[in-house]
Amino acid sequence: MTEKFETEILERLDQLELLVKNGYKELLTTKDVMEMLNISRTSLYRLRDEGILVAYKIYGKVYFKKKEVFAAMDEHLRPTG
């Protein structure tokens, strides 16, 4: 890999990170989804592996689409009691 290529990749990663951190609300990180659903990382991976949630990898980082997380919650939400 050339130095120019490495620099370009690092710049793109920085831009993506800024988008996510500064309010690009359509994408959620693994941590965001775990906190939102109050579940562990293991449970989140199980939901992903079962196809209930779809994960997207962008430049090596995993994200979830917010609208898909809400749709999955609506579809799989069951009343207790």
C-alpha cells in the first residue's frame, strides 16, 4: 500500500467517524443499539445472526440503520403478562 493510499483511507475513516458522531442519525453504532435496546453485545450479535437485525460494515466499522432497528422492534415486540 502506498503512503498516499493509506492517507486517503485514514481521511475517509475520519470523515465517516465525524458523520456518525456529529449527528448523522440514520446510522447507529453497536454501542448505540446495545444502549437503546438495553441488551448485551452477545444478545445484539444473536439478533444479527438470527437475521432480526441487519448490520452494515463501512470501512471496517459495524453500523445499523436506525429505521431498521425500530422496524425490528415493532415486528418482534410482544406484550408481557
